Amino acid sequence: MVNVINKDWFISQLQDQKKSVRGLARYMELDPSAVSRMLSGERRMKMQEAVAIARFLNAPVSEVLSHAGVSLDLDGQQCQIILAAIVSDVGAIERLTDPRPLPSGVIERALAAIRPHGNGRIIAAQVRANSGPLAIWDDAVILFGHTDVVEADAIGTLSICRLMSGEQLLARIDRARKTGEARVIDVASAPREVTLHTATPVLAVIP
């Protein structure tokens, strides 16, 4: 199956900057024939390839994705970021029954925000708060990593906490023991004694 890709745009961008497909291939450390197949739509462009092309062309990642025909069809595996939950006005985190890709306008900022944290699986949650302390973040996207443990970096900072009871919330971990007992400060600044199952720090908040 051939993907819809605007090859003319990529060739035009290369020509305008006096660059070539061969030069792009060298920059990406790929065989020129592989880059040609990608630009012809014979195979789908990967997110890391789009980021490399954007740097080579000095263009926004979102623009590259748009002309690659994938900006509206990213899956969580491809860009490693899925919108999987919402955060209520009291900081409670609820899973979406139908996780979906981040809007194309948010992808580039999200990628820039997570770049220092490597290529691990990143999860996004959207704040929906018309009132309360989180109202200033209404509609913002919170990024955090997937974890199966209570991460050391989560102690003392704003984190995504999953309790042994199954409840998941946004809170600052004041202190925690290796056995899971912890004191957290919720978004209303109220301290709670809880038992943590997992905890991971918030990596970024994108307005």
C-alpha cells in the first residue's frame, strides 16, 4: 500500500536549500534508496525520521508530518505519546476508554518537552478543570512516563500517583517509605496518608 505523501514539497524544500536526497540520507544515516522509497510513499515515515528531516530542513516537525500524510494519523506506538487520561478539577485521574493520539498542534511541543527524557513510553493526560486550583491549567496536557514502581525522582515533586486502592491522582509526594506508605499533598494542598503502588514525576505541562 502506498502512503499519501507530498513528495514535491520535500524535493522543493531540498532544492530551495541547495540540498539533496543523498545529503539527507547521509544526515539520517540511511541508504539513499531507503530515503527515496520513504519520500515516494512506499513505506510510512517514522516519527524519529520526521524529526531528523525537520532538523535537516530547518522546518517544524508538524509541517513535515503534514506533508508526509501522517499528522492526523499517529498512533501511540509511533510517536510514543498517547492521550490516555483526563485530570479532574480535584486532581483525580481517569482513564479514557478510547485513548487517542495527541492533536497535531501539540505533538511538536510534546516531543521537545520529552526529548531530554529519552525514548521511553510517554503518556499524556488532559486537564479538565473549570474551577479549583487546576483551573489555570484547564485544557493543558500533562506528560509523564509509564512506570511499574515508585520512582525515586517522584519523591518531593509533582507526580502521577497510583495508590494500592486503585485510585490515581496528581499530587506532590512529601515523603515515602520503601514499603509504600507515603504522605502526599493533593491539588487542594491537603495532606493525605496513603499507600503507593506506583509513582512517576510529571515531565512537562503543555498549555
